[in-house]
Amino acid sequence: MDILAVFVLASLIGAFMIVRVILWTTNRAAESAVTRYFKASEHILETGEPPPEWIAPPLHRRIFSTAPAAVTNKEVLERLNDLSRFFEQCSFFEDEWTREQMLAQLSTIRERWMKSDFA
């Protein structure tokens, strides 16, 4: 009976540790994504240009693809649209007015970017 109790206790501790690692990893990934979105928006609003990581072609395209490695305007605009969708649903704004201002600025920048070339 003692061996069974030790096995159950060890299993519970192991399961608890696995859950803790999963939660820690998930929280860290979510925090990283949110930070990336806010840093990208800060760069866009300050400079009016896409962040450097948006212009650099993905590694898999540079290595494995025969297609041109350059990022197209369409891809940059898609990333800006993703950013706008994130801010439409984001709960990190102190009030709705701030969110509307951010989205209005991003919309203005989107219109300007539609006329320019980033490649």
C-alpha cells in the first residue's frame, strides 16, 4: 500500500509540474506576442514606416524558395491589417477613445502605404 501511495503522490507532483510548465510557456508566448504588436505599432506611429522585421523576408523563403525573397507591399499591408484587428479586440487600452485614436492613425497610415512601395 505504501508503494501505491508514493506512486500516486509522485504522479500528482509530476502532473502539477507539467501544468505549471504549460501555463508558464503559454503566458510567456502571449506576453511576447502582445509586446511585439505594441512595439510594431509604436514604430509605425513614430516613423510612418513598417518595422524592419516586416520588411525582412522570412528565413524559410530565403533558404527554401525559388521565389524572390523580397517582401511585397501586399504582405506588409496584411501585417498592418493583422495589427489593426489585434487592436480592435485588445483589452489593454484605458478607454475606448484611445483605441479609436490608435485605429484611426493606423487607418491613415494604411491609406498612405497603399500608394507606396516597400520592396
